[in-house]
Amino acid sequence: MPAPLKIDLIEEEDKNLLELQKLAGIPYRVKERAEIIRLRHYGWSVEKIAEYKGKSPHIVIAVSKSPKLVRIYQGSFVLKTP
């Protein structure tokens, strides 16, 4: 079994990603990525997220391996991997 793709967020990052999901005018794809990042942080498996979101597990893995929201939308949070 592959190693889990754990994403560690501090409380502020989690809160900002949740707010990003709720903002109007943010592209759906960005909101979806923010939710996937948060679900991985809370320990959801790739398979469970894929089923919940109706996406391929490959999409969830890709977001989990590179959890970055590159653009700033209306002063929103940007998560970057080290």
C-alpha cells in the first residue's frame, strides 16, 4: 500500500482555505482544490475523496502532491509547498 499523502496545515491555513471555498468570484476549480487539500489534511483517503468529489483518484493525488493555490484571489490565502 502506498504511503499516505498527508498535508499538514496550521489552523490559520485551514481557516483561510475554508474562506477561499466560500468566496464569490473564485473559479470552481480553485475552490475544489482547496477542499481536496483540506480533506487530505483531515486524513481522508485518496479513494474516499475521489468518490466524494466524483473525481478520478489521479486528480486527488495530483492535488495532494502539489497542494498549491498559485494565484491570489481578492487577497486570499496562497498555499505553497516548500
